[in-house]
Amino acid sequence: MKILITDPISKEAAKEIGEMGELELAPAISPEELLEKIADVEILVVRSRTKVTSELISSAKNLKAVIRAGVGLDNIDMEAAKENGIKVLNTPEAPTQSVAELTMGLMLNLSRNICSANASTKAGKWEKGSLSGIELSGKTLGIIGFGRVGRIVSELASAFGMEVLAYDPYSPEEEMQKASVKRSELSELLSSSDIISLHAPLTKETQELLGENEFSQMKDGVLIVNAARAELLDEEAFYSAIESGKIGRAALDVYWGKKASEKLLSYRDRILFTPHLGSSTVEAKERIGKLLVERVKDLV
């Protein structure tokens, strides 16, 4: 069994997978090199960097399965995989806690200006007055997407004394009741929330879920946190909402493109940026490695 891994994984996981087949690690492989190499590969392991396109799949004559180390599957052409009888697996449970905790960290940063205060104080300034913030306690958090991450964010937010609204047409009512979360229609969530955090998967249905109309329904000065997928937001509508002050501040861990564009960076005074750190913890990487080993073991 020939196994190709195109993104970094833990040494322990690589060792165990290597014992199950002929393993090649290619963490810096280019799309062109991958296209040349894919013909003999039977199991392909990727993260978000590698795009599994229809062209790649059509060249993968022996491919039996693609394993996505992480949650989202939007970098894999699912239709092409299905047409070619290729299994697509992922490890959605592995980064859940890490992404949820990052979300709360971003929320705390936005509400208390922590990063700005750090930079200002290191620069020798003392801007205590201008960096005054707000408490999370008593504020309303709107969670869009009530899956694994959304549920943990709701638990953490409740511990801070926040009221939590959730919009997810596919989440069972009992899940929200169990979490003491109020199920809301999208329009109600948008108009009632002081802070909005996105946790929905990227699908045809959710792409640009929040556009000009949706931003117009939000409170003036709303805080936005997005550690899910950039494309859940209409990019131009987002810029307009930032410029008008409809969005007071935003925290982004995901971008339209591989990283933040020059235009997006021009709003640096209003936006907190992190380089896709959602699953970048020791614990998440260990869980991903263990789950990858399990997924490969089930296939060989």
C-alpha cells in the first residue's frame, strides 16, 4: 500500500503509518509535483494546504482514499471523488477544543484590546484610557454553526456569563437545549448579538452566508470572530461594513486566499489577525496524528 502525506504530521504518527505501507512524506510538494506523483498513490493524506482537484483525482489511477487531517473538506473535490469511488475521510474531532479556545481568545482580545495594549506598552506608551474595553459578561454571543466547535464555544461563553444564541438549521433541538443555548433564526441572531462567531462548514449553501443584507441587520459596532472559513463572509460586503463602522472590530484566523491581502491588512487598526492557528496546539496535533493512524489502519 503506497501512502503519500503532503503536509506535516507528528513523527510518531508517521512512524506508525510507515509500518502499514510504503510511506512517502512530501510536506513541501508543489501542485505540479503532486500531479506527477499521484498515479501510484493508494492513500493520500492532506491538510488544508493541498488541493485535491478533479484534475488530480483523474490522474490518480490507484487512489483508494483521501484522508483530510482536520475538519473541512472544501479543499477536496467531493463530487469527483465520489464519481471515482474514492473514500474521503477526515478527523473532525481532533482540533475542536483548540479552535474553540482560540475563538474565546480572539473574543477576549477584541473586547479588551489586549494585543493593541501589548504593542503600545512595549512602545513606551501608557494608553490606559484609550484602550478601555468591554466585559463579555452580560453580552449576547451569536454562534453561526452549532457543530462540535460551536457547542464548546457556547459552553465557554456561558462560563463568562454571556447569553448565547445559535443558528444552525441542521443541529438537533435537544443539542441546543442541553447546552442552554437559544435556537434563533439568522435574522434574530444578527440583530440581537453583540458578538458574532462563525463555526459553519463551507458549502454551496453557506458560501457568502453573510453579505450586505445580513451586515445591515447587525448592531452598529458589532464584533465579528471568524476562525472557520473566510468564504462564509462576502468579502466586499465585509470591507463596506468595516469602513462604515457597522463592524466595530473583527478577529480573523482565515482569509480569502492563502493569507491576508494588502487590502485586508489596510484595516489593521480594526482587525486582529492570526495565521490560521485554529488547530495549532500540541494537543490537537497529537490527536490528529492518532486519528490519522486509525484511519489508515482501517483502510489497509
